Amino acid sequence: MDVPSRYFRDAKPALLGLVDPRGLRVLDLGCGGGHNGELFKKAGAREVVGVERDAGAAAEARRRLDRVVESDLAELDPAELGDRPFDVVLASDVLEHLIDAEGVLARAVAVLRPGGAVVLSLPNVSNVYVLSQLLLKTWPRRRSGIFDRTHVRWFAKRDMIRLLEGAGLTVLRVEPYFTRFRAIRYASLVLSLYVFRDYWARQFLLLAVKPGGAATGSPDEHRRETSPTPGEGASPASTHEAGPAGGAASGGAPSARGGD
């Protein structure tokens, strides 16, 4: 499958608004050239392990991440990831390219510790541009974006939530992502009258946790494990809804370029 090379270079700083990676082990699914993992490393992640099937991108990622497993996600042997569980599973603009997104997610959750977090970004098929194209009775095939020709799965907001809940996860946050450009972001909110902002979102960023332990989505818990000083930072809101910043969390993480 011909995947545009820019996918391997894409990064979303907005993802850091969903989880504080300080001191955590992160599994980056479909890591490309390792740019998102590198963001997590610079933000304090203890270790980032990537999985990438493209040999060239995997070689590039090895320069940025602690370890990279070269494998198709659909064929990944969990034994290649080692025995220690991960604190965070990251999948940025990945699952829409997989026929069995549910199976890949389930296997990733299996190597996630109880209380660990799953952070996703997925394109929004209920976007107004998609609806306008359907009214024109057409489905374009593009090199990138919502109509990327390499997409084999499509998700609206509720589908994304069901995907995570189907993997046994508890969804904490679902945030609309518009664009990294502030002016366009605010224009989208105005045009949507805010009430219909979900239909103007190009993507959604999601945070979910695996039941059974201290939630990684509450970064204070993990800082207490590595630091004698409690109470740093703030826990994310336990709600599906979130603020309108262009994909960034209400905590003020910077917006980023959208991979899809």
C-alpha cells in the first residue's frame, strides 16, 4: 500500500494534553519516523517503544526512540514487546488504516498495565466536508486527509467511543481537533455556532484507561511513584466532552498538524 511519506514525519503535540508521560513507558503503534514518540520522550517519558512496518521509517524511528519493532501491527507478536507492561498505548492516525482495528487494539490493551492509558487520534467521518461530498454523490480518494485512499475504516465520534469501550476501556476524554492554525480553528467554531462543532472537527483525540489500577490519565499517581512531592499537575476531567481548542486539551497543550 502506497503511504505518503509525510505520514512518517507527522507529530501531534496536542496529544500531550491528554496524558502526562513523565516517568512512563509508552508503546507507540504505527510510530512512523518516531516523531510523536520523540515528543513523549522530550516530555519526560521513561521509555518509548515503537512498532512500524515500513523499514525506512523504522530505521528513522530508531534514532529517536528507545526501541523499534519492525512489524505489521496485524501480525505483531506481543512477545517482541518484552515482559514488562506499558503505561501508555499511543495510536495516532493509525487504526483507520487497519482492517482489524479492534483486534490490534485488543492486543495492545493486553500489554497495558491496569490503570494504563490509551491515547488515540482518529479522523472524523461526520465532518461537514464529508457530508457535503455525499450530498454531491461522490467519495473522493486523496493522498491524505479524511478521504485518504489508504483508509480502510471510518469512524464518527460515537464509533470511536464504542471502539475503545469494546476493548474494555473506560473513555475519559474525547476532544475535537480542527487544525493547527488558530485562525481557521476559531473560524470553524464560529461557523459551527459552537453547538455543532463536532461536525467541523477534522479529527477527535481520545483518552481512555484500562480498569483495575491507578489511572495513568491522572499523572499525579505516577509522579508520586517517582517523586516524594505529591500533588503536581491536575487530573483530566472524567468526561467524554472537552473544550474546543483545536484538538489540544483544556490544559493548554499546543495544537499540531493533523496526520489525516
